[in-house]
Amino acid sequence: MWLSSSANARRNETVKDIKKKEEQISIPLDYIANIDCINGMKKLPANCIDLIIADPPYNLSKSGDWKWDNSVSLAGMGGNWNITNENWDSMSFEEYFSFSLAWLKEVKRILRPTGSMWIFGTYHNIGIINVACQILGIEIINEVIWYKKNAFPNLSGRRLTASHETILWVHTGGKKRYYYFDYEYSKNGDFTGDELKSPGKQMRTVWDLSNNKKVEELKYGKHPTQKPIKVLTRMIKLSTKPGDIMLTPFSGAGSECVAAKMCGRHFIGFEIEKKYCDISEVRLANTEREMEQLNLFQITQEAPKDDKTSD
Ligand SMILES: C[S@@+](CC[C@H](N)C(=O)[O-])C[C@H]1O[C@@H](n2cnc3c(N)ncnc32)[C@H](O)[C@@H]1O
């Protein structure tokens, strides 16, 4: 159902509209660039993005080899981030804090006052990101608990089974709080399967969504921390309008971009590892094909009705 409404949204937007947006931001829309996100965001003008979905490294792997490149300085941040292959998830506490401040500072500059950002995390990193947001004057709208009832059991039996992730929903628009929120969708959208969401009732800050992915989400290659499309489409629909621009600084296997495309939103992605950009490219091309097939199917389904009317 949502595929068809997104297709309509895309049809309503002319090529001229899209070109105009591209000229304003001087970077191709609907594209994932294989570059460091801080460098990527620096290429964008201020106030040009409607939504950011950030799934940053949680800093869980502890065997990495990060480089701190002091050749370029970020005002007040102490250096420039450079990353080596396969080691994007391992930093010291100080490095992670500075890294978080550095990318959040760019986010604050490029996000429109009407926009907002969702940030994924766990207890390993979300406290640091929370503090970094507060230092930068990025206001937290909500803290969402993504409850995964199918979480993998704890094998050691030495602690509780970790079964949630924390998501911060934030905005940069100051006290006026201009950020877009589709309240109607949040109350009356289709959230089948979420046992904590009653139809017609306000959405709560605990989301009951399994971490399972559909076959199509995994068949073109996997990412170790891939997010399910259903979580991402929920975020996109809650906080953007059709034709808006979603940016994802840590695009991984492209899930956020695939979700944006399905919802009829534009996207910009940054990903440091080429192998994940390659997976994303194939996923996006197939999403396009699947959406076209669905459109064709819907048009043929609608045809007999049209014929009757014209009789
Ligand atoms: C948590 S994963 C994102 C997974 C993504 N949400 C998905 O569903 O496929 C984080 C990604 O950020 C990338 N990354 C780490 N540091 C980066 C940086 N400075 N700039 C761009 N990408 C980076 C990593 O290579 C990794 O693929």
C-alpha cells in the first residue's frame, strides 16, 4: 500500500523540481557517496536537509586501528577523522566523544529548522551522543526504546538478555520547535504487528518491532549491523513529507536509502567502505525495479474499473 502512495508522490515531483533541489545542494540526489561523512556533509550548504537518520558506529569492536589525522583541524574539536578499513567500530572513549561532536556539528549546520534526526544507539554509545547533542544545543524530542522481542538469548547466562536499542529523536530548530511531525500517521497509520501500538491511539516511545529482515533485504549482501526497513520507514513517515530529502551519514548496506526511496523521499548517503556502497547500489536498483513492477501491477488491476466508468 505504501509503495503505491510513494510512487504517486514521486510522479508529482517534476524533473525540474529535482534539478532545482540538486542545484541548491550541489550534490547528486538519490546517491550514496563512498566518502567520510564529515567531509561529505561539509560539501553541503547550511539548512538543506529535511531528515537525518544516523546509525553511527556503536564503538563495540575493540580491535580496531583508528587514525587521528591532525592535518586538518575542526574548530573546537581537535582534529580531523580518518578511518582505516574494517575498523570503523573501535575508538577510545575520548576519540569517540570527539568524533561524535564532529559529525553532530555538521548535522546541526545542514539540518533545516523544520527538520529532525533519528540516532540509533545502545548503552555503549548513546550516553555520549546524548551529552554531545546537549553541548551543541541539539534538543532531544523523544527517546525511543526499540524493543526486539525476538532478541538473541544471552549465551553466557551471566547477564540479562539485551533486547532493545535506544533511539534519540532530535531537532536543531531552537525553542520554536518547527520540526515536522505527522501526528495523524503516528495515531492512525498501519502498525500491524506492534503489540504496543493500539489503532487510533497516540504512539508511545516504546516500539515493538522484531529485528527480522525480509528476504529482499538480505539477498544482495549483508551488513553486520543492518537495520530492518520497517523501523526506518516508520521514522521517515513520522518526520517527513513526500519529496523531502533524507540524509544518512553512515549508510552501511543502504537500508535508510532504500526505505527513503520506497517512501517517495530523496536521499543522500555517505559510507566509508566501498563494499557496502556496492551492496547498496544493487539494492537500490532492485528496489526501483520492484517498485516499477508493483506500479505496473496496480495499473493493470485498475484498468477494468476505468473501462467500466467510461462505458
Ligand atoms: C552501524 S553501520 C550502518 C548500517 C546501516 N544502518 C544499514 O542498515 O545498512 C555504520 C556504518 O558506518 C560506516 N562508517 C563508519 N565511520 C564512517 C564515517 N566516518 N563516514 C562514513 N561512514 C562511516 C561503517 O563502514 C558502517 O558501514
